[in-house]
Amino acid sequence: MAFFDIKGLVNPLSTLKQFGNKPHTVEYPKKHKETADRYRGLHFNDLEACIGCGNCSTICMNEAIDMIHLDNIEGSEGDSGLRPRVDNGRCCWCALCVEVCPTGSLNMTKQDIFISSDADAFLWTPGVSNPEGKDILSFTSDEKTSLSLFDRVPMPEMEGEERVKSFAETMLYYTEEAAREEASRCISCSLCTEVCPDHMHIPEYINAIARGEDEDSIRIIYDNNPLGEMCGKVCTRRCEDVCALQVRGDAVAIRWLKEYAMSRAETADILKEIVNPDIQPANGKKIGIVGGGPAGLTAGYYLALKGFDVTIFEANEYAGGMVMYGIPKYRLPMDSLNKQIDYMKSIGVKIQFNTKVGKDISFDDIYKNHDAVFVGVGFQKPYNIGIDGEEANGVIPAVSLLFDVNSGKTPDLGHKVVVIGGGNVAIDGARVSRRLGSEVVIMYRRRVEDMPADWEEIEGAEVEAVDIMPQTIPIEIISDENNKVTGIKYLKAEMKADAGGGRPRPVPIEGSEAIMEVSTVIGAIGQEADYSFLSDEYMNKIEINRGRMVVNDQQQTKDPKIFAGGDAVNRTADAISAIADGYRAVKAIEKWLMK
Amino acid sequence: MDEFWMKIIGFVATVLLAFVVGAVYGGLVRKIIARTQNRIGPPWYQNFIDILKLYSKSSAINHGFMQHIAPAMAITASVTVLMFVPVLTGDGWFPWFENLNFKGDLIFLVYMMVFGSLGMALGIGQTGNPNAAIGVSRGLSMMVGYEIPFVMALVALMVQTETTSITGLMEYQDQHGWLMFSSPFAFIAAVMAMLGMFHYGPFDVAFAPSELASGPPSEFGGKYLALMMTSGSIFAFAKLVLFVDIFMNGASNLIILVIKTLVLYMIPVLYGAVSPRYRTEQAIRYFWGWPTFFGALAIIFAIYY
Amino acid sequence: MREKATTLYLGPQHPGITGNMMVKLKVEGDTIQSASTHVGYLHRGFEKLMERRNWLQSFTILCRICVPEPDPNEENFARAVESIEGREVPERAKWIRAMVLELARIGTYLLWFAGQSGSAGLYTMGQWSIGDRDYILDLFEELTGGRIYHMYIWPGGVRRDLPKGFKDKVLQTMDYLEKRLVQYDKLMFDNTIFQKRAKGIGWIDPAKAIEWGVVGAPLRAAGIASDVRKDDPYEIYDKLDFELGHATTSDVWGRSQVRRFEIEQSINMVRQIMDKMPEGEYYNRIPNPMKWEVPPGEAYVKTESARGEFGFYVVSDGSNKPRRVHVKGPAYVHAVTLLEDLLKGANISDVSFIMNSLGTCPPEIER
Amino acid sequence: MTDISLEKEQKIADELERTFPNLTARVRRARRVMASLEKELIPSVLVHAKDNLGFHHLSHMSVVDWIEDEHFEMVYTLWNHEKRVQLTIKTMISRDNATMANIDTIWRQANTYQREMREMFGIEFPGFVGEKDFLLEDWDEMPPMRRDFDTMEYANKTYFSRPGREDAQDVRDTISKRNGEEVPDFAKKYSREK
Amino acid sequence: MPNDKNSQKIVDMITGFARSNSLFMLAYGTGCGDIEIPPAMTSRYDWERFGYRKMATPRQADVLLISGYLATKTLKRVIRSYEQMQEPKYVIGFGSCTINGGMYWDSYNTINMLDHYIPVDVYINGCMPRPEAVMSGLFELQEMIKRGDANGAQKYRENLEWYRANQKKIIKNWKMPDYNW
């Protein structure tokens, strides 16, 4: 150091000139500096968009988020009715809850100050406590940044040209790795279980798959669904419609994960070994089941487990009902279904094949020889198309076509087939027809997006070069002198908004009439039940309303000894509802007989 | 008799004035430092609020009799010092603010200025707080440091003016101009010593928060602290007036007084704002270096003046 | 004359202590005979808590380990998990991370300016530098949504991309800070008194420095050029052009100079990063956080924080929760054994001064 | 870049294995060498690494509780400033009556680590003098970092939790109740964590 | 005598004004919340504008700012500091962790509810609360003081046994003088 360090004295003093500078103080509270656009302030929850999945509550490591009932919010399908409440005495503003919110309803706002002298005031229901937060959202999570995995693991499928060559399964299903990945997307909210008619334990079996415990997964599936593999392939999976992830992305492939789990049990023996059910000793009660469809099989299986002596009367060579005969084999191979039925047989369910009730055995016999009867006959009889000329040769109901094909026949449909309808059966008919070598057109009255069929089925049809003609109303089937179908006359339609507020209706466009040359017309408008096996006596005992048997919530008909389920009972008319009916009937029968 | 009462009223008014001006200065200093630190700072009257609040606080903690003595001695010392410093001179104000003076009061003042600190030291020693004890010992060491140049400067003045009374000094200045100019080395030495007296700047080692928490007043809260702050305000003012009196020929009215004292006050304040603190021994070395040199120079200068 | 030794407790409630810890001093006069550090006032049991939290949840509590500079914690944890799991990090994320770390370093150095000068009584410096640090915090708020706890660097990349116009703001702030550095120099580094206070204080024997576990600026001030960014480059530090601070005096003054030099380097690095940052993805998405299992393995990763080598030892047993996360902050050595050694024979005036020069941060000692 | 030569790392590993026959060393990647051996040899290996191999810096020292296998794993991480290589040395010690050699004579800062380990894991270091309390004060439970110490339980027992949150519902329960669904017990472990 | 009441009122107003506009905080960073205090007290937010200051010793402080979680070891010191403070004294709970444990709710070494150990006048929520929030909390406290609602110290004196029981539940080794406050 120099003798006297002048710089060391002058330089510090020179900084005193800062006195003249304007202070850079933020004059809070006179001026409130706005927080950044991403600021993680207090939460805001859009109560309408929130589905109450509780994922925010799960991710919160501080257990700051409770799910609570709010007075004005009722639960509904796909909405648990619960809403998050944040304990701000625990919150650390990490915004992980925002990142995992599948709907994006929970966000953070710019509200940065929360002060109270009351320690209990910090329970904060976002959206209720701060309705004004809606306009000052700051930290949000979009599809790209969200931690919810919105993209489904793609399902491997067969090539379009390959598919139509055979009835081999078109879906190649998940490999183990893909299944684990897909299963791990599930956030376990269980909203799906409410929508599932059978209330399967969906989050549990998916989590079991995610953790690599496939056998546990199978056991959980078998807890209330003995046709898991079938459901895994062809279920209408309404569960996926309410999946928390489908709000902003793809639903978890619940159905295919079930398929994956069930396919781990390759044979009935392995299945038995895995499920290893606890069969109760025989209790001496006998149950007769009419119809070996999903409802009947389910009822039979669980009744057998509970020690009942169960006999199923099945009209056809194989059990399974519409699932066996109404679903094409490229969706549900016969082996798969038979495996499940074989397993049921192995635990003591008796099935009398080729026994049509009303013909081979009278319903009266069954009624009298059993302690209870379960009727699961389903809908077999197709509706008529309801247009002129439908008596012509070459007009076949889709159900019949499917029955024939599934029974091993290969009917000749000619070069061009038109399928009328937009449901799954219509698509099945169309795709089967493609496999039989015909060109196929689907005529549907409304738009493609209105079709009740699964979008995957529609896509599958498109891949297989099925031509879909939406907004087309057939008006007449034209046949030649031999009463053989030659063409179909149709009108184009436009969609008009319904004045009553219902869904838009197709209205024919005048002068758009055209004729298409076809060789076969397949009608897939719907089916109804065939109650010819019931004598008048029983018809009177059992109330039948608009073609359906009337049952109480225990599946019990007016005759307490007769229980019913399946398509013949419930409106939804799908396999999983039938299984649910069967399962519910089991409980009711047990309760009724063992009381 | 009349004169006596005038004196009494004068005392009270002086103390009040000293307190008010001292506290306002305190507030201004905070404001000025704040501005150098790029911020706005507290309002100028903040010190009043602080002191008022402290008076309204309970002060229940008791470390014994001597603890009560400390603030009392501090305030006594500062009031006494003030009493012997003519605050305002000139005709109109004179009887009220001239205060006491006698021959040799400069020496008495130097003694009284130390007296307060010693009294504090006694009281603080009683509290048993090591921070306070260390603070006191540092403060006393510092005092030993800055008193030497300061006394040397005063000696120079006394030698030069041949009087030991403040009024004497002022009379001298009336005739010969400010001592600040006629005895520059004494002024330099005194100002350098003054840096230490105000405990700002590099010489706040006795109160260094990062070392000793609050330093000497660590154990004093509430009213005690209020008393100490009051006495501090008065003492600061007294010291400033003393400097003004002896180097700048006092002030004849309030405005001049404020200007002169404020200018003088800014020296330690501003230097303090930009200076880290010296360690005790460094501070003493500083005082015994340049300031003492200037003090000695001043005495020599005065002898040959 | 021999004075009686008194015991002086510096802390935990004491303005001169960085954070909440205590140094028990045996003092004779102003000279310290012996010192011992007492910590635990901030112990939260992070390592235990992380055993209860899954990998993603752990990420949120990590940043609380060192409050002034949380980012190296996040960086370390993210890198440890990525290294165990073999997860790729997008190139852009690496650049963003480096930017965040450098900004954090600048912020911490600014805070250190305040601590170092404040402990010497130069409060104006603290008022300036903490005020200026706020501009860095503003940047962080804009980038991450939080001023202090960013929770931004997470396994797989970073949480959000740079907001619009962020680059300009960063560069503006850097220009501003560079201008302010001139003022800082004048006030603090040119200041005779500061130099007098700092020179020769807290001397660490350069020959023993490595062995004593000295890291970071104190080690560089002892003439040993050691920096994780150079020695064991992570992220994109090998693509940046920067120099390390260097001093040989090995005292507080040397450490101050090293830091003073490095803040300038960091400003430069941020500029380089803003210039060279590639476009692209910033995040390699992790699986569903509740089910995210990290394969068994372990990693010791380290980051050069503003205080030196910050290490994380992370062990996974293959479950969805960490088996063990062990945090080793530089202060773990600096503020305990090293500080105790350095304080022996020092003046009490210098305790806080030396502590600040070592970059003491109690929360990282105790976690 | 992937083809970095691991020569210097391999050399260190070989050197270690040659000197200590019971030691296994491997190169994990560039700049990372790992060695494991039995606990008795630890001090001599550390001294060797420090004095002869240039690992002067003790980066970190840690312990992992493998409660299932009934042992603690001690981990020492060293850094060589010249060669820029990190050497990790591991050993297993038994979990009950856990003792480990004191190394604060080799590295002074090991003192702190050992104090923490003694307090947090209950590992004793014979011959080690260090102050008893480190992070905790008047702790009379099991050393808290042991895996079998349940911090949640202890916190519930010792500290208060603010009431007013009892009305919280579980989503799964709410939905099952609405469904009339009965989740079998064996499946509950797959339900969402509460 | 109405006159007396009025004068009492005026005295209260004046003391309320003085007390609320001159808050001396105890400079005790008990937890991580302390990191937002420097910005609040330095040039960018400058809380000295409102007469807030940091004081180094409890004797001189009016406000105890509990900046975040309290480890049990710190709790003991905090209680001690609190009892040394001169009345009127106020406590501000800073951050989530003082309210219900915050993110350390399951830690074995941190308390969850501060108001079970010392009375709290105002809580500032956040983790970290911004400097604005800190200042807002202090404004709230000012208002309370003016209204005469900030009477935590009185509560503490009245319920001392309850507080002591809670404190002693955690602090096993109770070696504390009884302060004659």
C-alpha cells in the first residue's frame, strides 16, 4: 500500500453521488409491481372443469390438498363431486398439483398476498374462496408441459390389406413393455369404476399391471368379471369416456390393458392356477340359467363359486351368446372365449349345449327343478330395415350374417355390399363382408362423428377400405325379377339443428335421389328379444315392457324366483352391462336363497 | 431572581431544542443515507416516533440498581454538556440559549463528555451481557483514541486564543475570524477525531451489530433505550454546537445554527456511509496517526502563531 | 498480563451470523482462543423426508436445502437421477440449466457482497447489491414463477421454456449489473478500509487447503485453480469460454477478489449462453410421477455452486422413492472444521467477516 | 466423443487392486473409479489413496441403510485434483452394533461427517472424539436416519396438527360408496395412496 | 368521568400511532423465510419507509418475526427471545410452515403449529412470501395495533401454563430462567 491511498479514500466518497439518483425502490403499497406471467400465486380451480379426480391431492407431498364436498356440486358420471381444498398452512407453491391436473382446471394465479391473523383462515378452496382468480391465472399447465401423460401408447395393428385376407385378429395388442408404459399413465382416480356397469376395480388392476404384477391384475379382474379377456377385446369401454386423461388427451387404454393382463393366462389351466378361487362348499341349492351369454355365464360362475349347483342351458354349440356369435372372430377369437368358458366349467359350472329352452327343454321344467332361475337370453331377433323392397333376396340382417360366419359358413355376398346402420354391428357386418371379398358401403343417416360405433371400429373399417357414406338415407331396395337385390335408392341428407334442442336431425335434400348398384343389403338397425320360450303363464308373471323384462335393482323380476339380466333387461345392450347384471343377480340370488 | 428564572426557562428550552434538533438530525441522517443507498428512507420525524414508542414500552427486565443508573448518567452527562455549550449567541436569543459558562469550561466539557460514557460503562457492566461488556471496552478504547487528537486540537486553540472558555473562544473569533481558518490544523485534527465521536463510519466498532449485536445497550430496552436515544440526540447536538462554537464562531440565530451544524454533521455521516468499520486497534492506530499528527502540528502552529 | 477467558456465544440469534447457527468462542480480550460451531437450528431432516417422498416430490423440497442459492440442489438432484436412470436431457435444457445456474451464482455473489461488506459495517454496499439482486430474482420470477424457490430444473430437463422476450431482459439486466459493478468496485474494493480489514485475515494454508476440504472461491484464492465446471464439466460448461478467479493471498481479500472476478465472468457466460442457446425441446418428459421408478443405482454428482463444490449422493433401490439422498454442501466443511481452525487466534471483529468469506450457509450443513 | 480413453482411470483401479488383494475396483465411466472392500482395510486404503495416489480431497462421506440386508454401506468419495478422477470406496458394516474405523486423523473434516453419522445412524467410531450433539438436541429416540425410524409417526406423536380438515374425503372411497363397489382387500394395495 | 375516558382514548391513539409506526424486528432468521427479509429491508423494497427496523437484541425489539419453520432446537431459543422482549410485543408467523407445518409437516425436528408455543398475531402465508407480502403482513399488524387487537403477549401471560406444557412437551431439557416480564 502506498503511504496514503488516495484512491481508496476518494473512490468510496465518489459513490456518494448516488444521492442524486432517483431511488429504485418499488413503492409498495402505493405501487404494486405486477407479478410475472408465470408467478405461482394462490390456486384457482375452475369448478366447472374440475372432475374431482383428486390427482392434485395425491401428488401433494405436504398433504395440503383435501378433496371435499361442496354444497352446490353433485357428483355425476366422470365427476366425483369432490373439489380440492388447499391448506395453505401446508402448501409450498411448487405447483406440482397444477402440473398433474389432467383437466387443467387447477391453476395458479397472480394473487401473491394472503395474510390473516386467524390461523384457521388458511383453508382455501380454490375457485370458491377466490372467484376473481379466474382472470388472473398465471402458472398454468398445458398439454405440452403437463405431467399427465396424454398420449396413449400406440396399439400395434395389422396392415389394412393383410386384414381383409383372413379373420385373424386385427389388433396385435400390447407387448409387456407397452402395457407397463400404458398402465403407468393411469392416475388411479377411479372415476371410471363408476361408469363401468360392472364397477370393475379398474385403477387397481391397472396399477397391478404397472407394477408388473400381472397375476394380481387377473385376480382383481376376476373379482367381478369372469369374462375379462372378452371385455379386454370387445368391451364398449364407457370407462374410457370418463377417463380423467381424455379431457385433454387420450384416455388410458383400459380395455387393452385388461386384454394384456388376461392374455398372460394362456390356457384355462393357467387361468385356474392364477385365479385360484376360493370355492365354497356345495350348499345344495340349484340354479338354472337360461342362455349362456355373458350375463348367464357371469351369474353361473359366481354362483358356482358360492357353492350353488349351477346349470346353464345354451341353445348353440358354444356358449357365449352374442359375444360368441355376434362378434366377428377378427375381434374376438373363438379360442379366447372358449378358454374362459373352459375355466368356468373347470370350477363346476355345468353347461348344457345345444339345448334350446322352449324346444329341447321347457322353461317350466327348469323353473320347477331349480331353486332360482336366471334368464339371460339377450336380443337375437333383428329389426327390419323398414323400407320398401326389403323382402328381396339378398337382404340379410347383420346378426344373421355374423352368426353364419361365426358358425363357420362363408356366404356369398356378391361384388358389392351396402350396410345400413352406424352401430358396431353395422361396422362388424361391413368388415366381415370385406373379408368375404366384397366391396362395402356403409350408409348412415347422420354424420360420421354421430355414429354410435366405436371410433376404433370406424377407423378399422376405413383402413380396410370400407366406404362410409354418411348423411345418406336409403329409401328403397331395388330388386330384379328374381327378387334378387340389384340396387338401392337413397337420398342425401343435411343436418338441421333440432328446434327442440336435441341433437341435429338429418333432413333429406330434395332431388338428391340416387341409385347405387349392389348385390347384398345388410341391415343393422338393431335387434330385439325372442320370448317365444316363455309360455303365457310366465309371460304374465314376468312383466315385459317394450320388449324388455322388468326387473328391480336386484335383477329380480315380478316373479321372485326368476332373475333376469343382459340385453333383454337393460337398455345399454352391451356385454359389460350383461356381466354386471349377472354379477348383481348373483348377490341377489344368494341373499334371496340364503337369507 | 428574575435572571435565575430566565436561566431555568433557558435550560428547559435548550434541552428541548437540543432534543428536537438532534432527533430531526437523526431522521435526516437516516434519510440522507437512505438516498445514497438508492432508497427512500424513513420520514424525517421517524426518530420521534421511535422514541415515543420506546417510552410507551414496559421495561421490566432488571439487572440491578446500576442498570438504572446508566441511562440516567448518560442523560445527565449530555444535558450537562449541553448546559455548558452556548447554543445561540446574539442579542435576541442570548439570555435563553447562552447557557452557563465560566473560565475553563472547555476542560470541564472534555471531562463531562467522558463522564457520560464512563457512567454507561458502569451500568452496562452490571448487566453481565458479554456483548455489552465488550462493546463498552471497545468504546472506551476508542475514546482513548479520539480524545488525544481532540484534546490536542483544543490545546492548540487554547494556546492560540489564550483562553479556556468557550465564550472566550467566541469572542476571539469575533475579532479574528473563524478559528477553522486561523487554526486549520486544529480543525483538521478535531474533525478527524469527531469522526470517532459520533460512532459513525469506520469507528462504530463499539456498536458493531455483526459482532456485538447492539453493543453496549444490548440489555436496555423500552424506557431505558428511549432515555439513551434521547440523551444521544441531545449529546450529538451538544457536540455539534460545541464544534460550531469553537471553530465557526457559534451561531446567532437558529437558521445559521442549523446550517453550520448540519454541514459539520454531514462529515461523519457521509464518510460513515461509505466506510466499513475499523477494528478497534486499527481505529486507535488511525487516531494516533494522522489526527494526532495534525493535532501536534496545530499545537506547534499555535505556539508560533 | 493474562486476561481471564470469557465465553462468547455468537448466535443463534445474532445479526452477525449468516443464517441461524452458533459459534461458541473462548475469548481473551479481543482474541479468540478457541471456537466451536454449533448447528442444528435449521435441521429439518430433508434426507429423511425424501425417503418418504417419491422422486418427483423430492424435487420440490430439495431447493429448500440452501436458501440463498437453491438451483445447484435442483441441478444436482436432476443430474443424479438422470445419471442413474440414463435419461437423456435435451440440448436446449442443458443451456437453460447453465443459464439458471449462472444467474443464481450472480445473485448469490451479490448477496455475498452484502454479507461480506455488511459484516464489516459497510451497509451501503448491502443496500445496493441486495437491491440489485432483486433484478435477478425478477428474472427468475419471470422464468420459473418463483422468486426464491424456483423448482425449475427437474429430472429430464427444465420445467418451462424461456418466456417471450426473456433473452432481452436477461441481457439488459446483465448490462445494468455490469455498470453497477463499477460502483461496487469504487465503494468496496477500492476502499482502503475494506482492504485493511480484509488483507491477511482468515488465512488458509495453501498447502493444506485441499486436504482440509476447502472448495470453491476459498480454494481458488489459495492459488489452486479448482472448479467443478472445469475439472468435471457438466451440462455445457465445456462449451463456454470462461476463466476462473485467481488469487494467491489465501485470505479474505483474495477470496473477495476471486468472487469479484467471477461475477464478471458469470455475466459474460450468461451472455454467451443467450447467444449460443440452441432451439428445440427443453424437457424429456418423465413418466407418471406417482409411478415413476428409478432403476437401482447410485450417483455422486457435484455442481459448482457459488460457494464451491456442492455434492449430492443419490441412491436408488429401484422403487419410486429415493433410498438415500445425501447432501454435502461446501459449508459442511467450511463452516465447521475449517471455520473452527481459522477462528483460532483471530480477532472477534473478524468472526463474521471470515464466516462470510467462506460462504457459510447453515441450512446446507443441517438440511 | 464417446471414445474417451479410460487409461488413467484403469491405471488407478489396477494399482488399487494390486496393492490390496481383497479389493475390487472398476471404472464406471470417465473420471469415475469405484472400489469396494471389507471394512477393516478402509483406513489403510484411504491413506494409500491419499498419500500415494493423489486423492487429497475427501469429497464426501456417506452411509446408506440397507435394512433388508441388515447392513450399512459406508461410502467415501475422494477426488484427485491433478488427474481429475473421482474414487468411490465402499464397504459394508453390520447394522447392529455398527462400528467403523475413525478417519478424522486422515481428513480433519471427517470429524463432522462422523459426528453426523453417529447421531443420525448410531454408528460408533472407536477412538473418535467429537462433540456428542451435532444437529439434534436432547434426542432420546432411535437415530432418526435409520430406515426403521418413522418420522411421520414421531411427528404425529410429538407435534400438533391444525384441526379443521376432518371433512376431507377420499375419491376412491366416495366413488366406491356411490357404486356400491367393494374393492377386495388384496387389491387395496394397488389403490391410490391416500 | 367522561373526560378521563376521552383522555385515555387520546393517549391510546398516540401510543397506538407510535407503536404501529415504529416496529423494531428482532433480527433472528429462524428459518428459510429470512431470505426475503433482506430484499424487503434493502433498497428495492425499503421497509424503513414505514419505520420498520431490525434490532439486534430481543430487549429492544417489538416484533418477533418467525421466518419459517422452527426446529425444536431453535424453538427453545425463540421462546427465550420472546420472553426477553419487552411488552407490547408482537409475533408474526412467516410462511406456511408456521401455520400448519408447511412442507416439513412430517419432519421429526420441526414444529407444526407455531401458535401452540407462542402467541401469533399475524400470519403471512407463502413459501416464500414475497417482500410485498411481508410488508402487507406488517401493515396488517399496524392496523391491529392501532385497533388494540394485537394482544398476543397478554394471551401468553394468561395462558402461560398451557403454552408451557406445549413447550415442555418438545423441549425435554428445560433449563430456562423465568423471565420477570
